[in-house]
Amino acid sequence: MASHYRPIVIWFHWLMAVMLVIVCLSMEFISLYPKGSSGRTLMLSTHYLLGLVILILAVIRLWLCWRSEPIEKPDHGHMQKYVARAVFILLYGLMITLPIIGWVDIGLWDVTVSALGWQLPQIASPDSVIAEELSQIHILMAKTGYGLVGLHGTAALYHHFILKNSLHCAPSPI
Ligand code: HEM
């Protein structure tokens, strides 16, 4: 079946997917590296900086969706339409709020991040009590994201292999 997506949308989708995997793995496997080691520093910097790139790309992607002509979509019924839209909004909501919360959080932890001589501005003053709470929120949201990505992937596979039609990007609804 021919793809109805514009090439840039497909390109963006897979780029985001790969970056999300790297961002999550960099934190999930951080304990493999001892505190203070260069490997741990690399994992942390990768998480922070790539997480912020995801924020920027998510905003660009939403902007592209808004600007693009709506794609003609097959009617899968109201229920599927609403679930698909809810998952889309939640996923993008997470890709925007998670990095911002993380960025505030590292400021609260008083962590500085730099790459290639450039330093990430610190957008919060140190406060370890709020930092701890915000970390828990960040982690909870990330785990919710795992569930949403699982739902999104299952729906895509179901449409591709069982219904034999392709899911369509919701280019303009939000
Ligand atoms: C879409 C982007 C992001 C995703 C999906 C994400 C996901 C995650 C995940 C899965 C964890 C580990 C949870 C665990 O311990 O099991 C984590 C931890 C953390 N992330 Fe992110 N993150 C993102 C962006 C960011 C950004 C941009 C920053 C900071 C600039 C950040 C700062 C942190 C911090 C400080 C922790 C450690 C929390 C703690 O254990 O105290 N994250 N994140």
C-alpha cells in the first residue's frame, strides 16, 4: 500500500523514534557506569541534550502538522478517531513537557550541562526538596510515555498487518 505521508513526516517520525529510544536507554542503563566516570557523564549529557532536541523537533513537527493540508483519511469510526487523537495529543504533550520538566529539574539539582564549549542555561535555582519531587514526576511521565508508545505501536501494527490499511497522521486537529 502506498504511503500517504509526506516524506518529511516519515523522516521526522523515525528520527524522533530513534532519539526517544536513545534518550530513554541512556537513563535506564546509567547504573552500568560508576559515579564520576566519563561513561556516566556521557550518558547524562546525551540524555539532557538529546531530550532538548526532542523538545525542539516536537514543536517543529506540530508546526508542520498545522501548516500542512489535511490528508484524506479512511473512516475508522468515532471511537478509533478519538483514541488516536488522544494518544497523539498525549505523546506530543509528553515530548514537550518532559524535557522542560527535566531542564527545570537539573537546575534544581544544581547540575550544569555543557557541550562543545556551550553551557545550557540554568532555569531554576537549586532546591533539593522540589528537585526530588520533580524527578519523581519526570520519571512517572516517562513511564506513562512507555505505555503510550506501546499503544501507538500496537495500533500501527494492527492497522498494517490485520486491517491492511495505514494509519494517518492527524495533521491539523490541534
Ligand atoms: C522526551 C525527552 C525525555 C524523556 C523521554 C526522558 C525520559 C527519562 C527516563 C526514562 C528517565 C529514567 C527514569 C528511571 O529512573 O527509570 C529519566 C530521568 C531523568 N531525566 Fe529525562 N527524559 C527526557 C528529557 C530530559 C531532559 C531534557 C532533561 C534535562 C535537561 C532530563 C532530565 C532527567 C533527570 C535529571 C533524570 C533523573 C531523575 C532522577 O532519577 O533523579 N530528561 N528521563
